[in-house]
Amino acid sequence: MPLDSIVVLEECARELALFAAAGFLVGGLDDLIIDLIWFGRLSWRRIAIYSRHERASAASLAPPRYPGRLAIFVAAWQESAVIGAMVETALARLHHPDWRLYIGCYPNDPGTVAAIERVADGDPHVRIVIGDRPGPTTKAGCLNWIWQAMLIDEASSGVPVKAVVLHDAEDIVHADELTVYDALIERFALVQIPVHALPVRGFGRWAELVSGHYCGEFAEAHGKQVVVREAVGAAVPSAGVGCAIGRDWLARIAERGVGPFDPESLTEDYELGLRIGAMGGRGAFVRLPAADGRGMVAVHACFPHSLRASVRQKSRWITGISLAGWDRLGWQGGFAERWMRLRDRRALLAALVLAAAYAALPVWGVALAASGITGRPIDVTIPLPLMVANLGLLGWRVAMRAAITARVYDRRMAALTPVHMVIGNAVAMMAAWRALGLYAGLVRHGRLRWDKTVHVFPVTDPAAS
């Protein structure tokens, strides 16, 4: 190999490594600040609150002051494989005195409608809403059909709806969640409970690893990051599942358009929480033990178990939050709100930093091999303080993810944290590339379709164990 080529490879490897190292340092310090705030909040609550008061649970919540129906919204397009099990679980588990499950379907999706009807068998708790357009539209558009059906039911029955609860067709609802929503929605505009991802069993080891990487991500997001977000005064975004929103707040948002859910958004749930915060509504992220003392009041669901499906799902999230969300929501609020929005939108930059780091390895390897052949030494070393700082932050990050994963799952799942993080990095890089294409198409054509995920229902129910 010519000497000039070796020099070029050496320079490329050095610049890629330095760019990645600088990016890792900035991102690692940002995450470390979140960790320190979380530890500070945890310590303060243990010293100032839990030392004087018993920890609250779903059973110890004060009863609601005024009655009202809780309307559960589920948008369903080609969900015949899971919707029946979801409805069956909800009917068996939810014991609130007044609730109704609204499921939005499409006229060209008879399989989903049939699956619901087989399980519901005329149960008055279940209301199928069939839209007037063939699918797929957007998920927000389907939710707006359900909203209109709910308004018609309110007018005809005279029974007001107190809050709207959002769920997906593959969710395992928790027996105590409606109790939590009913009690707390009187104090907050939005109430979000944790979402616990479940590894997909029965499709092979690789499928279990791919789906399992969501476990640590959601454990950390809903065990620490959203907790800190609320603590610093930033808006609490809706996860789209396990979330209750005050009916009056949705009505105020609906005054601005065709309904409370924006059909022009890929991440209407995330935006909804931020819009409520901008309107002065307070959101609450609630982590409470279940009434029976077994685990947390949380939603359980399986996430994609193939690399392709995971990339599709996360590219939609990146497009909706990092790109289109930037356009639609801008930079509003105080320092804490802007900081959290910056964290939400850093996915593309993080993927670029990861790509630079992974690209530096083969470039460095080729340069090293060429150096061995030619005898010319090369130097692609990173400054020692920068390397030590990044190694320390990486070790801390892995340890934090593993510890929080162990809180929700077990030590076996925590031990898989390094593997899950590598899979998550690969998915993030591919999803970022696809998100750029989705966003370019959105800007060019201005049309959205439901870029949905194929779901599976868990083989075993964690809440029943």
C-alpha cells in the first residue's frame, strides 16, 4: 500500500476516534447529571418523606372525590393476532365501577373486528368503533374517530367521561391501573404509569435478545429519566400506553382541530404530553406498588423481536420526536424543558457518534495492517485523560443500566445488559439512517401512513405470577 494511503487511513482513524470520544464525553456527562439528580431525589425522599410516612400503594390512595367513566382508547389496524387476548385480559382484570374499552377499527380489516367480537361476546364494556375510511390512516386519526364515538355516547347516556386512558392492542393491562388513574387524575392533567417491556419467547434466542434490549431501555427510561424529568419541572410526555389524560384537557386541545390527537404527527402520544405541559397542565409519572403487594402498577407489553421490525419502530420514533417534533413543537419553556427536549432530540447525533466509533475500528485495523507490511509506525491514540474519562463513564453507564434492570426484572436480565446495549446501538444507527429517509419523504410529500409494528402477545402473564 502506498505511503500516502497509510497516512490518509491514519488521519481518518484518528479523526473518527476523536469525534466519537468527544461525543461520548458530552453525552456521558449529560447522563451523569441525570443520574446525580435521580440519586439526590431518591435520597431526599428517603430522608424527608419515607422516614415519616408510609410508602403509598394503589390500595392506600384516597378514594376519588367525584365519579366519572374512564374511557380506554385502543387504535387497532391488523391486530387480529393480539387484540382478542388483550380484550380478554382487560375484561377479566379490570374491576373499576365505570369503564369502557373503545377499540378503533377499519372497514377493510374484518379480521380484527371478528377477533374482538369473539371475545367480547356483547359485553357492554367493549365498544367497537369502525371508521369511515379504509386503513391504514394514522394512529392519531383512528384515535380521533374513537373520541367522536365517546362524545356521542356521553350525549346519549348522560354519563360524563372523567379521563381517557391510552393503550395499545398488545398491552397487558394492570388490575389496579384504573384505581390509580381515577384517584390521581383529579390532581393532574396527565397520569403516566411505567411501561415494562417483555422479552419475546418462542421465536429463538436471537428474537429474545432483540426484544430483550427494550427491557433495559424502558427500565431506565421509566425508572429514572422520566422521574428526573418531572422532578426538574419539565413536561411529562405520554408513552402512548399506560397513560390517563383528563377529558377536559383533551377537549381543550380538540378545539384547535379535528380532534385532540394530531393526525399529522408520527408520535402523537409524545407530543400530547408536551402540549398539555405548554398549556399549563401538570403531568405526573406514578410508580406505586400494587394493592396486593406484588410488583409495580405497570403496563406489560412485548416489543419487536426482529432487527428489521425494531429498526422500523425506532425510526418512526426518531422521525416523530427528533425531526418532525423539532419542526412542530420547537423550543419552548424554561431551561429544564429545553434541556429535556434536547435530550429527546439527540438520537440522530448519538447515532452519528456511534457510527464514527464503529467506523474507526476497521479503518484503524486496515491502517495497522498496512503499517505492519510497510514498517511505517502509525499513531491514532486518543489523549489519555479523554480515554480514561470515557471508559469510566461507559462503565458507570453499564452499571446503572444493569442495576435498574435488576430492579424490574432479575439478575439474569441485568447480566445481559452489555449485549442488549450493543444490539440497541446497532438498531439506533440503522433507525437513524431510515429516519432521515422518512423525514425527507414527509417534507417532500407531506403525507403520513401508519408505519405500524407487528405485535405478539406474551405467552405468560407477568402480573399473574
